Amino acid sequence: MRSQVPNWDSSRARILIAQGDVGGLIRWARSERGWRQIDLGKVTGYSASAVSRLETAKRSATDLDMLKAFADALVIPSGVLTAVLGVAPAQSTTVASAGWHAECKEDPMKRRSLLQAAGLAVPLNVINGFNEALALLPSPTSAPTPAALSAEYRTARSLFNQGAHTELIKMLPNLLATAQARADDGGEADYARLAGCYDLATEALAKIGRYSASRITADRSNTYSRLSGSPLVAAASARAFSIVLRHEGRADTAQRVTLSAAAQVEATGLTTPAQAVTFAQMLCTAAYTAAQAGDRDRALEMIGDAERATALLLDQPTGPGHGFNVTPASVTLYKVGVLWSLGDAGAAVHAGRDLRAAQFPTAERRGRLHTDMARAWWQWKKPEQTAHALLAAYHAAPSEVRDRPSIRSIVTDLSKRYPRTSGVRELITATRIRPV
């Protein structure tokens, strides 16, 4: 067997990490080393068929002993493994052929802490169960009536708003199965409900860093939103899709998707409150995606348009299935995100200085307020303010800090670089997020 070290900074490695494809990463690392499945099996004490089952996701990745053994043998850096598990984003990594392996042999507690840290987010067995359902939806547990579907959707949306990600992911298979059963024999309204359920799944999966699954749900929502014939449903689908595209590093495409959807909503004439609120929401989303794409002029123009449009609206949602609730405060929070995305950390902090948690109706949004402010403070190199903003986020919605890979990364960096700064110790104690 040759022993070539894989290039963890390669595009293929980064795609697998971003998709959370544990089995794919093991398979790629093994192939890069020139090993057959039987070779990896001999090194780790497992059969070639066991290697095959994990690589093809036919065996649950919650078998952490096996995963640890394979990662050890393949010399997968700890940062890469935590990233593909959804614990933290990957850092640029260069390793010697025996470096990480030797380091872990010297410090077995480090390997255990890595695997324990994975349990802080949504458990892998829950994720794997959802992935199985995406491949083959189960039968719904009750008759798929419109009333039953609406009640189940409201429960799922409430879990999302509370930041109860594990409970939400657990119930998504039956929600999608119920919505699919309705759409199989239904019409445009049933397609709209099904698209809305897939949008909710996309938002939840993207939030916890499961981008491969979120891409599947986003694609399905796009299909069903087109079948619904509604530009408002298509807009909701485009918004969720843009989240996935941004995480894939395709901000330019996300920008085109949101602008196209906004134009379709505007073409309705905005004669109803639902159309007007959806248009304002799409302006916010388009502004943020433009900022992520580095299109400064358009981002600032669109967020300005959103502020003006919102000033003409009543603070009301569009109704079940969309979840849009556009208010002046929510638009200002988008402005904070736009500004730090453009690199204007000081302007972002200034824009959000008067925002208060009481202006946001859900725990998820209150937590997002504080994490977006934390991002701005962190970009401005203000570790104390960052730590206190993240503490406020944790108290408002623990999952906004605990389950989101990008926010966990900031917590980890704070603990490494500023362990004695005010608020950092309290943050680490509260969240139990520690550097690996």
C-alpha cells in the first residue's frame, strides 16, 4: 500500500466537508492513499464489507468507534473530522503523514473530546434517520387530511422558532410524508403546502450545517413550488434555495435566484398584503445575497428598498406555510447582516445599536439578533463584546450558538485566543464548546 497524504484543502475535500458526507470523505481519503477497502479493514480490524457499509452510508455514522478507527488510520485531521460531522467549519489544513496520528496517540483525551463534542449538535442517528427518509419517505402515521397537515406544520414551525432542532428533524419525515400523500392526489394548494414543508426542512438542515440534505430538500421545493403556480410559493422556495447556494459558495447564483423571484412577486402588482410582505422579504433576502456575492451597490440599494417597502406595511405574516413576518426591526437586522457581509463591521454595529430582543417574536429570531451582532463585533476585533453577544444569544436560543457550525467556530476561536477576556469563560461554561 502506498501512503500518500490527501490534500485536505482540495476542492473535492471541501465539497465533501461542506456536504457533511462522512462516508464520502472516508472513501475519498482511502482512495487518495491508494488503499482498497480490504486494506483499510486490515489496518483497523474491520472487514471490507464493514468499510463499504460506512462509506455508502448503509451503516450508521453513529458508530463512532469505527469512525474513530478509520479517521486514525487515514490520518484525517481533527479539524476536518469535526467539520464533516457538523461541529465546526474546516480550517486550512496541512499535515505530515504521521502528525495527527501521533498527536492523538499522545493525547487520547483529545480524540474522546472530539467525539463527545459531536453530540452537542443534532445527534447523528437523527440526521441519518432523516437521510433515510429522503431516500424513501415513510407512510404517514395518520390520514393526510388538510387539517392534520396544517396542525403538524404548525408544530414543526414552532419547533424551528424555538430552536428545537433535534425534535424538528425527528418529526420532519412524517411531516413530509403527510404532505406528499396530500399532493399525490391533490392540486395546486397541496403542492404549495408540500413546497412549504420542504422549505422548512431546508432552513433547519442548513442552519445545523447539513448542506447535502438541504440541497435535496431545496431542489424538491423548487419542483413543487413550480407545480403550485404561485409566485409567492416560488419566492419562499427561492429564499430557502438561496441559503443552500450561499453555503455552497455560489453567492452569485443565489443573487440571481432571489432577484428573479422578487421580480415575479413584483409582477403581481402587490395588490394584497401577502404579496406586499413577500416582496419586502425578498428584497431583504436579495440584499443579503448580493452582499454575500460582493455586490456592494446592489446590496445597499436593495436593503434601502426593503426599508422603504416595509414602512408601508402592517406587521403581519403572510399566513401558514410561509412564515414571513416583515417588520422594521427585522429589516434592520438584515441590514446588520448586509453590512458585516460587506466588511463594514462598525457600520453593522451602529445599524443594530437600537435593536432589542423584545422586537422579535420567536426565540430563533432573538438568538439570531445576538449572533449577527456577535459576528459584527468579531469582525471588528472586539472579543469582549463578541463574547457577551454570544452569551445573550445562548440565553435567548441555545441552539443558535450550539448547533450552527459558523457560530461554534467563533466560540472556539474566542476560547483559544482570548481565554481571559471578560465573558469568554462564562460563554465556554454555558455552551460547553471547547477547542478540539
